[in-house]
Amino acid sequence: MHLERLIAILEIIAVSGRAISVSEIQKATALPKPTVYRICSALAEHQLIDNDEDSSRYIIGERLIRIALLGKSDVDVRRVAAPILAKSAIKFGETVYLSRYRTGSIDIIHVETPNDPTRGHIYPGLGALPHHCMASALAMAAFAEDTFCEEISNNVIGPFKETQNNAKGGLPADLDNIRTAGFAYIEKSTEFGATSISAPITIEKLGATFAIGVVGPNDRLLEETTMKIGRELIEISSQVGGAIQLCNVSEV
């Protein structure tokens, strides 16, 4: 099955903006109809295209969207997320950051700080997720697909469990409470003097490969404030997820 034919059919389905039939694909490609049927069947079998509500028409499949999303550069994601994070940092008066799951690790890819020069804040840096922002790993693991959850638990949370100092509000025994609340937090980390709060960013049915987090000093992020920020992060995470998804689909 020639690769150029596969790509041509995927492009036609992607740019159509609607569910498209085999007959329409055949007219656009000038390929023999049996060939189009065979290619569409193969693409659908691998979830690169999907039937539109069990009809004979096709749309771009979840697997292809997932590949496009996972391959989206940090620059693209930061571009659409930065305004939302900046607004949130001003609202909370604390540092807000965006983290992203990669194979075997979680990285912070963008940070926004409050614009108040008289107020100190904690800057987590960019790159590998630091211990005082580990709430993001919990949030992702709680809402990630099974494979990602296992990888995050083994490669990120597991090592943290081995080194964490059993501070109040440390790692829960399981992720059920996080799923119920919709966000995760680790408070009063005595080693870093910081509290971190995080909500997962889920995109349709693709699971959580991003998270938005807030980190600040213990004396400002007391329990009531932490719970309030956590609930608000759920709504903000939906806005960021929508922006990332819109960016992804519009480019396709």
C-alpha cells in the first residue's frame, strides 16, 4: 500500500471539515474505488480515521489527533497557554506553571509569575519537575491513561516517594481522592517551605499529558486558600486544554 496514497487520503479527510464518503475521496484522488475502500479500511483499523457515528463517512481518528497532540512543540503550547497562565498568576498572586509529560519524565515548560514587585514568589524553573511541584505528577497520574499512569507512577512519583520527608499533606496512598476532588496538592513541604497545587489538563479522550500548577510559600497557601485555588484550577485547566486542542485542530 503506497505511502503517498495513504497520506493523500488522510489530507483529504483532514481538510474537508466534515465527515466524507468513500465516493468523495475517490473523486478527489482519482484512485480506483476498491483501492480507496481498502486504504480506508486499513486506516480505520489502526484508528487513524474513524467512522462518523457508525455511518459510511470518515473523519480524522483519535489516534491521529493523539499523535499530532503529543508531537506538538512546546512553542505552540506555550503560545496559546501563556495568556491564561499570566492572568491566573495575577489573580492568585502566586507563581503559575505549565507542565508536560514526556516519556519517563515530566517537565515544566512555561512559568508565569505575579507582576507585583513587592511580593516574593517561588520560581520553580524550567525543565524536570522539581520536588516542590510534585502535585502536577499526582494530578497527571490520577487522570492519565493506564499506560501513562503507570509510567508516571514508576518514573516520577516512585522516586519522590523514596526521598520525600513525610511532610503533612504528602503523597496519598492512592489517587482516588485526587480523582474525586479534580486536583492534587502537597502542602507544608518542610524541605522546600512550599505548597503546590495542580489540576490535570485533559483533551477530549486523550487523557492528561499536561497539568497546570500553582506553587507558593506555606504561610500564604494555607488550607482554605489551597482548596479555593484547587477548585479554580479545574476551570482554568479546561480553558488551557481547549486552547491547546483548538490550536491542534486548526493547524490540521
